[in-house]
Amino acid sequence: MRYLLVALFSLTLTLAPVIAETHALGIGTLPTVKNSSRALVQSMRSLRRGIEVDARTCHDNSRGMEASSSYKADLKKTLDTDKTVVIEVSGNMICDGVHPSSYRYGVAFEKQSGKRLDLNRIYNIAIRQDDHLFLRHELADTAKISYERANAQVPSCLNQIDDDGLTSLPMTFSPNTDGSLSLYYSAPGVSAACYPVLVLERSAVAAYRNADLASQYHLP
């Protein structure tokens, strides 16, 4: 569940008492980024304000149902080059007093302009449909290896996986320093527990990567 990234600054100010009242809401601080521009700082603050709005909405929903709420989120820097920074956003919440849910996604910014960077233009591992990314079918076998490794001790997850599951769920991704890619799947309900961060090795994605664009943004 994400109520994404449209926020007014005043909501940031009103969130603080909510956190104090519930003792169950917490948004991590923005990571420190080297060679940061003013435009980048504004974009990253906007990203965090969007998460705060999500937390506020979660709290309001639970209050309307006279239920308790819990919302925790973290922002972690996964890559920081001279041209680009990549942030991993993760959160978990209970907005009705009963049912937990979680999310995790990657977002990249071009440092000088502060604009979002479309990583799929560079790595080309996914097909875009209806403003979502879906893993290429050619990479399903590689993703399945990572899925099976991550769920080696969870038979229920291993029994339900097939190639279509890895290519039919929306996802985002982020590059790692070694050239591999971390995949963040948006899986519904209880299935989400079967989709931790998966990894495509550098050798698997090299054929799809645009070397010129990667060099332009100093990406592995």
C-alpha cells in the first residue's frame, strides 16, 4: 500500500503530533549524499514527505475504525556516484489494527537536476505497461534461481512459484556496486512474504544494459 509522493509542506508539520500520540509511527531520516545539489535535496525531501502523507493516511484510517495503527519506514542509500544516487525505500504498517502489509522499492535521482532517473532506460530488463515495470520473460529463469535461494526454507513459497509469477507482478529495481540488480516486487497479501529482494547477477543483465547511458550516469 502506497499513497505516493503528492504532499503539501504543511502536512510534514502536522505529522509530528500524530507520531507523539500513537507511539507507533516512525519515518527514517534521509541518507547523506555526496556532492548533493539544491535540486536533489528538494526532490529527496519531497520523497520523504510523500511517505509521511502515507503514514498520516494510515493513522487516519485506523482512527476511523477505532483501531490501533503502526507505520515504520526507512530510506537507505544503495548507490552514490558522482552523477546519480539510488535510494531504497521500505516500510511496514498496520492500518486497521489487524492486517500487516509492507512495501519496498528503489528510486534513482540525477544529482545535478534532482530529477527522477528511469533506470530501465539504462538496464532495459523490464517491459513498461500502464506505468508499471514487468520483468522480461527472458530473465525469468535467472530471477527464479534467486527466488528459490531466498525461499529455500519456505516450502509454501517454493510450491507456488512459476515463471509467470516473476514476470506478471509489477516491480522496481536498483543497481548494486558489483553490477547486479536488486528486484523489488509488489506482491499482494500473504504472497508478499515470498518476495524478498531478489537479485539478477551482472552476467545476466549485461546484454540488456546500455553502456553509453550507464557511463553517462556513472552507473555500474
